[in-house]
Amino acid sequence: MAWPRRAGSIYRLIGLLATIGLFLFTVHRSDAAENAQGAQLAAMCAACHRLDGRDHGIPSIIGLDPKKLTETMEAFRTDKRSSQIMNVVARSLTTEEIAALAEYLAVQRKGPEQP
């Protein structure tokens, strides 16, 4: 009976990460936030994927081709690609939300390198 308890933990973790992402997004808001829905959704991504474009163990999603990101999210949604968190996140977004997110992230640029 460990699986239901573990599933609950995953959902709590996702909720915590989303909250942290919203906080981080509020603190570090991009100047190119013309796509308001995409910007709001990117806040959720910021919990794991850095929005400054640097890769510290989790792939950067900044500046990705929108088609590539959309295809990747669809692969997570349909379990063609496996990740406990990303499968849940992809299923929680509509096709329109994924498109808005992909368009927003495509125009974002990496921040300056820091020591």
C-alpha cells in the first residue's frame, strides 16, 4: 500500500514546486512578458527549470523551438517519454496552454553568466 502514499507525496511536491516557481517568477520577471498566459505558466516551470537559461542538472527550456517543446510536452502527456513530475505537469496543461508556454519560452534569452 506504499504506492498511494507515494503518489500523494508527488502531488504535494508538485504543489510546493509550483508555489516556489510563482514566488521566483514574481521576484525575477522577464522584460519580454508580452505573452501573459505563457509567462504565468513559465512560473510553474521555474520551480525546476531555471528561467535564466543556465543548466544545473535540469535541462534549460529557455529559447527552445516552440515545435520541439510542444512535441516534448506531448510525449510526456502520452507517456512516450517518462518522468514522474513532467508526466503529471504535461497532463495538467491544455494544448492551448502548452502552445502559449512554448511561444513564451522560445523568445526568452539566457541571462548573463555569473561566477
